[in-house]
Amino acid sequence: MPELKLISPGKREIKPIVEAALHNELRLLEAGIRQTENNLRKFEIKYNMSTDRFVSDYENDVIGETVEFAEWIGELRMLERLTDKSKALKSIQFEN
């Protein structure tokens, strides 16, 4: 398990500052996740196809390459990155 030790030369306790920063970052990530999921839903509605089906067809060359399809794949990759970061932040524990 990776560990990180923070040392501050000041007298002010840094744990609340770090917790607040992590909470804020998590809030921003969750907003990004919601927006990205919304963007994926727009593609699904427009093309009447689930993202899973689209990816399968796209990767198997059932459908051709277009700018919109590249954007759809980009949104999916973005969702994966945001979700991974969110999970990592949620797993952080502070020792007392």
C-alpha cells in the first residue's frame, strides 16, 4: 500500500487543508463524470445504440471512422480516467 507523509514547517495543522483539497478535487471529478455520462447518453440517443455496442462495432470495423465517433470514444476514455481518479481519491485514508 503506497504511503505519503506530509510535513509542514508551519504551526497550522495541515490535515484539514489536505482533506478539504481532496474533497474539492473529488467534487470536481464527480461533476466531470456526470457531464461525461451526459455526453455519452447524447451519442447513444443520436445513434440509437449503447456505448458498449458502439465500442464493439467500432473496434471490429463494423462502422467507419468519423469525427463524431472519435469524440464518442474520447468521451468513454475520459469517463474511465475520471472514474479511476475518483476511486483513488475515495480510497485515501488518514491516520490520526
